[in-house]
Amino acid sequence: MGDGPVTHLVRRMESHGIVVVMPPASDPSAATVDAFSTRAARPLVVLTANRADDVYRHRFTAAHELGHLVLHGDATGDSRQEKEADAFAAEFLTPQDSILPLLPKRMDLARLAELRQVWGVSIHSLVYRCRELGLISDATTSRTYQRLRALDGQPGFIPESVANYSGEQPSLLRQAFELACKEADLSVAALAHELAWTTKRVRELLDVQEQRPVLRLVQ
């Protein structure tokens, strides 16, 4: 992978055999869970729509769940494991040896906004990284977070939707379904029946559009 920015994180996870799913916002689980991972049958990461309006939070959450898969398997996540997964995500997305020479020695939000675009992590995460690597004090960190709250919504500090980044949206399940349709004559209705789900839910999870008949006016 090299030591630079991790591009197309979700697609990269899928390319290594991890099934990633993004249920729609209407899914009941999205109200209580930000993300979930398991290695029960095969590595699976569920990313809910709670963070889909901010691609940087979305990527960190994906890296956090990857950390759980690598470090903890299916162990129940306690506070220690959550901190370990956060530390994994920070080092995975912004390796110390690579990011340290690029971080400002004095707090510079304009510089961090530039790094956000290149490294695909939030400014909040970069501020925390500055503190973690000893570049700024706790007091400076606190003042910076206060300033970021005041700048929220301003140009350069606006969240960016995951919908604008195809490499951060899962596609493996849909591709597998499309292949099964060709090779085994599978259909949404047949899969829904086998799973005892509604066809609507299956389409939402696979990100498959309903095929409606095309009406033509005949004069």
C-alpha cells in the first residue's frame, strides 16, 4: 500500500475479501448503531447512514471497524478495545512517519484543511493527531476545537457527502448478485424469499434499482 494516503478505503477493504454493507437511513438499526463488524462467517463491516453525510467520519469509522477485525475478531468491544481500534484507524489513515513532517508545528487550520483533502481524514482527527504526536498542548487542542465549532459550515469546513465518492461506497454485494443473476438465474424476488425478507429490503442492501416496465404511447 505504500506510506501515502489510503485512497478508496471501502473498495480496498472489499478487494481484500471484506464484505461492506451500508443499510439505508430508513433501516431501524441506523438509529442506534454507527457501525458493526464481525468475522463469524467471513469478514463483514456494516456502516450505517449516520456518518454518510461526512466522508471523513465515514472513512475513519470504516478504518475503526477494520481495526476491530484485525485486532479483536468477534470479541465484545469494551472501552479498551474501542481505544485500540481508534488508534489503529489513526495510524492506518495517517501513519506517523508519513504525516508528522507534514503537520504544522503551530496550529494552522488552513494547512489542516489542505491535508484533509489529501489524506481523507477530518480536521478534528488531524488536530487530535497533532496533540497525540506532541506538536500542540492540551490547551491549544481545546481552543482549536472551539474554533472549529465556530467555523462549522464555512467554506473549507463543510462536510462532504459519501455519495460524491464512489470509492467509499460498497459495491461487492451488488456485483456478486449481478454475477449470480447471470450464472444462476437469480432474482431479487428469489433471494428475498430465501432470506425471508421483503424485496424492498433486499434491493436497498444490494443497491439494486427496481426494474419498472417502460410504457410507450401508441397512436
